[in-house]
Amino acid sequence: MYPERLKKDPSKRTPQVLLEPGRIFIMGRSIPDNPGDFFRPVHEWISAYALHNKGKTRIDMGFEYINTSSTKWIFAILKELAAIRDLDKIASVTWYYEEGDDDMLDLGFILKSLLNTQFVLMEVEEMNDERFARILSGSGQSIT
């Protein structure tokens, strides 16, 4: 079974991650030297979660910048989530992108096409630590 919680603090090269029952949060900058080392535990947790989860899940994702190899891991993670039975009834995804960042908006549309569930693209004024903290606390979803 998946661990109860997986948390990774952000760095200058890696996003903040919080995975716990009912919550998947991945936000920040993703340009790790070795994306496999960073994302493999995240992918493994989500794979196990996809097999065992029966409750509602809130998924918050957003990047101020993400490189190609990190994007591949995000695709893999979302494919695991897409395999969850009745995903459309138990999960909602919010993809945050910075105002004017057409690349992140386009990536959000691509990711949205992978999942059959509520998927909101949320434009925010700025992607920064303060924003991430507000989203994580539940108070920043509709603030632009």
C-alpha cells in the first residue's frame, strides 16, 4: 500500500510536492538534474494510490517552468490517475498557469485531454511561493 504521505520541499530546481489521501499537489519549477530520481517516488506513490483509493481527490498542479523530461513524468503520473475507475466522480484537477504564459496554458490543455474528469485551467497573476502556499491551504484557488 502507498505511504500515508509523501512530501518534498521545493528547491530552485524542483517543485513542491504533497501527496496524501485526498490530495495531490505538485507546483513550482521543475528542472531537476535527474528527473527520474525526483519523480520516481512520486510516480510510485500515485500508482499505488490509483490502485487503492476510493475517496475524493483534489489535484492541484502548476509550474512556473517545466522542462521536457519533467513533462514526460507528469504525463506518466496523469496516465496512472486516468486508470482510476470512476475518476470523473472522485477527482478534480486544477492546472495553474501564470498570466500570459501560453506554453503552460497549452500544456494544461494537453493534460486535460488525458483525463476524463473535471479539469479547470486557472490563470493566476504570478506563480510564486506565496501563491503555492495559498493554494495548498485551500484559500488561493479563485484568487488571480
